[in-house]
Amino acid sequence: MRILIIEDEAKTADFLSKGLKENGFSVDTANNGLDGLNALEQNNYDLAILDIMLPALDGWSVLSVLRSKDIQTRVLLLTARDSVEDRVKGLELGADDYLVKPFAFSELLARSRTLLRRGTATEIQKIQCADLEIDAIKHRVTRNNQRIDLTPKEFQLLLLLARRPGEVFSRTVIAEQVWDMNFDSDTNVVDVAIRRLRNKVDDPFENKLIHTIRGVGYAFEQRA
Amino acid sequence: MPLNNEHKPSSLQPLARKLALLYATTTFSVLLIASGLLYWSILDHLQKEHQSLLAAKIIELRQHFKDSSLLDKDLHDLIDAEHHHSEASHSSAIHPGIPHHIFLRIFDEQGNLLIESNSRQAIPKSLKYPVVAEQDTELIAIIKTNISHDQQFLLGTAWAATESDNSPRRLLIQGLLQLAPDETLVTDYQHTLTAVLIFGVLASAFTGFWVTRRGLRPLRQITETIQQINVHQLNEQVNSGQWPKEIALLANAFDQMLARLDQSFSRLSQFSADLAHELRTPVNNLMGSTEVALSRDRSPEEYRDILESSMEEYARIARMIDELLFLARAEDPKTEINATVFTVEHEFEVIKEFYDMLAFEQQIDITFNSNQVELYADRNLLRRVLSNLISNAMRYTKAHGSISLSASYTPNQSIKIIVADTGSGIVEELLPHIFDRFFRADKSRHYDNQGSGLGLAIVKSIMELHGGQISIYSPDQQGTQVELLFPTKIEM
């Protein structure tokens, strides 16, 4: 999967590039709009991460030129300005998604993956990770052939993490996906829920599957 | 402020001039009408005086005939003497300076002229005296005749009864009084009136100008005071209590506006100070820990620990920015909400589900009662309101306490949602500040345990976006009760 980052702020481009590479993407960067547009026209990228405030040619122009030339590369817009008009304008010009700075890298990664996956894979219904098995249809979780009883929310939480092993989920994303709370809240509800889930899924076993990425969020994977 | 000073005189004088002009025109009209009326009534009065003068003369003659019963040669003397007498005493006493030319004639029954007084001037022949019936010796008829503008006459007629040679006779007396043309009194009066008019108008224009300037002096003083006021002196009082009532009212209104401005201003600067302070702690932590970390080589675990700790600070700052942006957006009057109709019951369920695990751990009971209320609002924003309120309530409620949510219709069909807890409540002095940004009731609480201090500010701004109201009670500091009042769909 090839991603082009068009961003004039060197530090931002740097950490985005580094993070995405480490997550298995092949990444190029452009530090102004014109170079970015050229690169997009000449190469076949799967995703462009496009900043709006850019020298030479701004993000809006890059996007509209791109769409007018019928290049359907997916575009994720980045901006420091959070106004509804901007959001609407971006989507009307043909952007696929929109992120406001400051954003969590895990959030950007999740959105990028969603965009790249869009219209392809169907949700996996049976998940196996180490000795843990999840049946999404029957709502059954077993570990080491032992049945684990989870509440509906605990099950939803586990399923969310386990469907994308290794991916870091921020508390905000978890609250959004599991409880439909579409805003940042300053409670530790998510931490409590994770603790209770671990209590049932991980604590009795030596091989831990749910991991805390301090300050960022939680991830599910077999590390041992 | 030289610019403002330049404007001052030009903005003051037109009003003074205008008012002076207004005074002058008003005075002119009033004086004109008043003197016109006076002039008319004096003319009327003069004419009546002349009439009674003529009548008195005729009556005198008639009396003379009655008494002396004689048409003798003394009569000449009488007519002329009386005439002169009347001129000398009567008229000069009552109407100084008005000459009266009373011309008298006496006829017998057959119409023969018996006697007439000396005429000092030409008397038109065509004058028509009033006619009186011969038998009527009591009546005197007087009419006014205008020959021309200069020649106006009063004509009087009367019959007198007398005796001649012991037989009753009747004599016809005719009197004529010429109203003198250009009577000096009237002319004088006209002159005086004109003078009064001119002087009155000038005087009133002048006093009007003076009075207005004087009256407007407080206004000028107010202007000067206001010009002195800048951002740092918003608490200055314009109303010093020495001004007339009208100006004092203006000054008072201005003071009230200043007070409101002062409040907003200090709130704003307080907010800036608070914001800087809020940023100081995490930035200080970040700088310090990074600096210390870089001062020597460390193990990977140590680096990781420092980075993780930094990440927490970053997240805190990022959320603060998010919330401040939300507040700024909510203050923008153009911001629209995405309102739909939904049952409150479902929202209560969702929010309870979200907080249930935390509540269970803290041994707090969350209950709700929605009474089948339907609400027209932005669903996500309502969740945010409820979430912030419950999160707050949890922070101040001890184990075995409870938080209850309830919804109901008010008598006027608004929707009331109450979030009540059995927590420690709020000290009454703090209630007015509770919606301020970065306000925290418990200052001693540890930094990591605190909320952002923006939760209630966000709740309030969301209620304002809905055109609703929020109030907080803490009766006897036994728990806190937050009341949300949503208007009905039609009112929004």
C-alpha cells in the first residue's frame, strides 16, 4: 500500500512517515502542493494525506485539480482549522475523510486503514488469537477451551480490539465504537471497562493479549 | 484622543443653535398671537369708550331739555361749552391724547334744524344717522359708519322730551363723533408691540442659546469623562450624582453598560490568565521531564516511561484545545445544531450503560425515570451534557451514594431534565462561578484527578445552543441538583 504525505511542516511529515512505515505502508512525502500534485499524477498511490495550508498550491486546489483530472486516489485531509464549513467544503471537493489537528496518530492510522479497506474486506466472524477464540455470531468467547462469560458491552469491546490485532485504539475511539459516545469525555470509563475485561480474559492466564499503550490507548495482540 | 476633541464643539453647538432657533420661533409665534389679540381687544375697547362718550353727551343734552324745558340761546353755549368741557376733562382724563370731535345737531319734530355745534372740520353730507321712533324718549341708537379707512364715524340719534310754552314738545338730537385717523395711542401701541416682538425674539434666542449651552454642560462633562475611560478604567463611574435627573439617567445607563463591559472584560482576561496557567503545568512537566531525560544516557525502559508520561500530557493539552474550540464554535451565532425528535428514555439508557461499570466500582447507584418524554434536540450534544454532568456528579459523590436522572414536561410544555446526586454539594459562594471556564470547586484535588474544568462551561453553551436554560441548586449542601430546561420544538 503506497501512501503520499503532502505536508509542509517537517516535523509532522516526519512522524507521520515514520509511523506509517512502521505499520507496513510504503510512504513518500512532498513538502508543497505542486510537488504533491505532480507525484500523485505520475504515480499510483492508494492514499494521499493532504494538509490544507501548503505553499505553492493549497490543499483545496490540489484536491480539486486531482478530481478534475479524474484521479480517484483516496484523500485524507488534515487541517488546523476546525469549522463545519471547512469540513463540508473538503468533502464536497472530493476528500474521503477529514482530521483536525491535533489528532492522535492511532486515530490517523485507523482512519487510513478504514479508507484503504473501504469496499473490500467483509468483517471477520470468527477470530482466533493464541488460545482465545471469538465467535462474533454466537457471541461466544472461549479461552483454552474454557467458556468466558462477558456482558454485551465487554463482548463488543473485545471484538473491536480483536478484529484488528496490533492496532492501537484510543479511549475516544473505543467510547465511540462501543458506547456511541461521539465526544471526548474526561472520565476513566474506558479504563474501568478494559480492566474488567482483562479480569475475565487475561488475568487467569499467563499469556496476556490486551495491552496498554500508555497515554495512547489499548491494543490486542499476541506478543509472547 | 485629539480626534475626539476636534469633534466635540461641532457636535455640541448644532444642538444649542437648533434649540435657540426653536426658542426664538416659539417666542415669536406666541408674542405675535398675544399682541394681535391685545391689539384687537384694545381697538374694541377704544370703540366702546367712544360709544359711551357719545352716548353720555346725548344723555346730558336730553337731561338738559327735560329740566330746563327751554330751547334758549344758552344752548349754544351748552353745546359748545359741554363739548369743550368734555374735551378738557372727560376725554383728557380717560383718554389722554385722543381728541374728540363731537358734533351735535338738534331738530324739532318737523325736522327743522334748531341748532348745531361749530364744526371744525368738514363733515360728509351723506352720513346716515340711525332712526329712532319719535315716541321713544329713552332709547339712544349709535352706529358706526366707515366712509373710508381714514374716516370712521360714530353716529348717535335720540329723542328728547321738553316743554315749550307749557306744551310738550319733542326734539331730535343727533350726535357725531369722528374716530380720529392715525390715533397716536394705537400707533404707539403698534410700535411698542413691534419692539416687544423683536426684542422678545432676540432675547429668547439669546437666552435659549445660553440656557442650552449651560444645560448641555453636563453632557460635555460626561463626554470628557467618557473620553478618559479606557480598558483599564472600566470600573470608573460616570454618574457622580451632581447632574440633573435626565443626564443622571443617561450616566446611570452608561455606568451599567460599563459594569457589564467590565465584567465581560475581566472574565475574558481572567480566562486568558487561566488558559496560560492551565497550559503552564503540562508544558512545565513536558519541558522538565524531557530536559532531565536528555541530561544523561538512560535505559530504553526509562525513555519509554518518559515518553509515555509525555503522551499523557499531550493528550491533556489536545483535549483542552478541542474543548476550547468547541466552546468558541458554540459561541458563534451562526452555529447550527442538528436537532431531531427522540425519546429521552433511550438516551438515559445509553448514558447509564456507559457509566454503569464505573458506577459499580465506585458503588454509586445510577437510576433514571424518563416519563416517556420526547425531546427535540441534538442527540450527540445531549449525550455530552449528560455525560459531563454525571462525570461531575461521580467526582463528588461518595460510595453508596446515588445519581438520578429524570425528565418531565413542565406546565408550559417545556422539557425539564434533572440530574441529581447525593454528593458533597457546592458551597453557595461558588455557585455564580460554576459555569466559568477552568473553574474547579475543589482546588486541592490532585492535578491528575481533575477534569478539564471546562465540563460545565460546555454544558452551559450546549444549553444556550438549544435556547434552553440551566440552573444548579445545592440545598444545604446536601447533594447537587442540576436542572436543564429545553424549550419545545415550536419555540426553537
